[in-house]
Amino acid sequence: MLLNIIKQEVKKIFMTHNDKVRYKKMILITLIIIFIIKLVIFSTVTAYQNINSSRGVWGQQEEEKVEEEPKYIKWVDFSLTLEVMEKTSKLDIESHINNEEVRLNWIELIAYLACKYGNNFASFKAQDLNDLVEKLRSGTTIEELAEGRKYFSYYLESYTAILGEFIGTYQIETINEEGERVWEERYGLKAFLPIARGYGFSHYDDFGNSRSYGYRRVHLGNDLMGSIGTPIIAVESGIVEAAGWNQYGGWRIGIRSFDGKRYYYYAHLKKDNPFIRDMYEGRVVVAGEVIGYLGMTGYSREENVNNINVPHLHFGMQLIFDESQKEGTNQIWIDVYPIINFLKRNRTEVHRPEGSNDYMRKFNFMEANIHD
Ligand SMILES: [Zn+2]
């Protein structure tokens, strides 16, 4: 109605000027202007909505999802050989003891070699290590050498989680020339073999073997066959997380390293006398101290039952980059067979003081990360 009146009026104005072409042109221009205005309004609203959605409720959820995306290491293959551990640790320790200008770090050497071999150390050649050390000693940094090596930081983090606390500074009691007990500061291997010095044992690489008892599962550790009662030694310092009975492990102790990355599992301990008297969950354990005694308990729901055929210590090492990996299906256990071989050079001397029921280390040990 109103539109018609306007049309009529406009027509009149233009008709009176007798210019139909001009009238048509005006209509066309008006339509174009309306179209442009609509387009501008639409794009402004859309842009505003986009800004809001990235800041608003939807946006928040998206951001939280990104944060929830786990960034920790999910899997580690441990194929390191005794030879590589021996050679790299020797370079590290000697460069520190001799106060060499360039201090070598065995974990960095290992991470670099892991890049070179795709983490398959069966390909190790001593010449590759020599070349690497030569470059480092001539002043090139490991960061410069590793540049462009895509997985260097992954290997560095993985091998730090496994071996990061094995070598460093520590204090140990020793007997001086006058026959007195004195503390000595040293740099070197500060992780210990889980079997006390002077006690025999045998083992082979049994990681991944199938098991006879219970559900289908593979062997996630190394069995050290020895005599019942052999003092069991803490490999590394940490906090006792489990000390008691477990259907599979029997009497067992679980110790978490101070950095939380390693969980050491000592199982099948001795019937009636599995642990030292002073053992409880939450206790601080010092590397190289006696924690319990070798036995053959386990494979039983009932407590304190010997159901293992051959007396042995089951020793396992679990890596934990995120607490979700501690229990359940995402566990990472590594083959500790080469680690056991490597630790044979560092065994705790023990004795049983008169009147004591327990064996104890002869020489006390301290390291910087131990605190009550
Ligand atoms: Zn075992």
C-alpha cells in the first residue's frame, strides 16, 4: 500500500520530467545499495560471532581439550647394551674425575647414538662414539650436533627417565690408612646391584617370556636365581610405595624414585621374614641399603605361601611419565637384563651386627637428593 503510493509519487516526479530511463536507473541503483548494505551487516555479524565463539563457552571447551591432550611419553623401547652403557658411563665418569675441560654426559651420548641407530643399539659401532666424543671435545655442543635430529629430545627424556640418577655425586663411608671410618665424596655409579656382595646368583634375559600362573601375561622383569635369605639391596634411593602381600609377587616391595619416574619392584621375598624389621610404606630408602631377603613366595591368594618352584628375586623397573601409567593397561616395563649386568660392578657389602635380626650395609651412603 505505502510502497505503491511511493511508487506512484516517484513515477509522477520522473514522468513529469518524461524520463523513464532515469527512473529505471534509480531503481537499479537503489537495489544495488540495499544489497551492499545487507552484505556489510551480514559479514560484520559473522565476524563478531567468530570472535565470541573463540572466547566464549565453545572456545573455552576447545582450549581445555587442547590442554587435556596428554604430552607425556607413552612408550619406550629399551635396547641399550651392556657395552654401550660401559663405554658411555666410563667417558662420563672419567671426564668428571679428571676435571676435563669438556664434561661428557653419558645420557646425552646415548640419546645422540639412539638417533643415529633408530634406537636399535645392535647397530652400535665404537667408532661412532669416538667420533661423537671427538666433536664434543673440540668444542661443538651436543645441542649443535643434535640439531635437525627429530627424536633427540624424546630419547634424551626417555634415557634420563631410565638412567638419570645412576651416575652422579655421592658420599660414602670408607676406611682410611689409619683404619678410621671417614666420609668420602665421589663421582660415579651410585645405583647398586639388588643382590648383596658375596652372594651368588644366576640369570638370563627372560624379559617377555610367557608365564604359567594366572592369566596370560608376559614376564616384565628379570629373575635372579639365588639362595633363600640372600640380602636384597635397594638399587636406587626413593620412597616405599608398596610393602606387603601380592597374589603374583608374594611378599614384595615397590620403591618409587624421588623424581617419580621409576618404580622398582622386588618380589617373591622370603617366607616368614620377607623384609627388614624397619620396613613400611612411605619410608625413605637409601640406595644400596638392605630392604629384604630372597625367597620363593607368591602365586597364591593366601599370604605367606611358598608357591614358586625356584628361589629367586623377581626384579622389575617401570617407567612413569604420567601417573595414569602406574596402574592399568598403559604400563611401561623395560628389560632390565643389561642393567643388572651393568650394576654387577657396584655391590653392597653387608654384615649382621651382633644382637640384630637384620643384615645391614657395612658402609653408609649419602646423596644430595635424600631428605626425610
Ligand atoms: Zn620374574
